[in-house]
Amino acid sequence: MIRLDERFSTYLNGTKTFLIDDVRQKVRGYGYRCDGSSIIGYYVITDDWRLNYDNNEQLVFKEEI
């Protein structure tokens, strides 16, 4: 399982950002995605986007907030 706190806590508390479409995005939150019975991936919420990843850490889709 991907340890989200280890991976993204520095983004929440520091100056690290995501670069999405040539725009710097601050991470606002993250969590796991499930299908009702198992974890199917995780999401990362930035200033303008919700990025949805699978368990192989591949971007599945992004949706504008």
C-alpha cells in the first residue's frame, strides 16, 4: 500500500508544489479511493484539480474543482 503521509506531507507543510499544465499547484489534501470493498488508488487535491491515481501510481483521470 502506498503511504500517502510519507509521500505528500511535505507538500502540505512545505513549499513543494505540483506542476500541472505549466501552473504551480499547492496540495490541499489527499486520500485513498475505494470501490466499496477495497482500495483502488488514491487522490490528491490541489488548488484547482483533483488528481486520481491507481494503485500503480499512474494518473487515471483529473477533474477540475
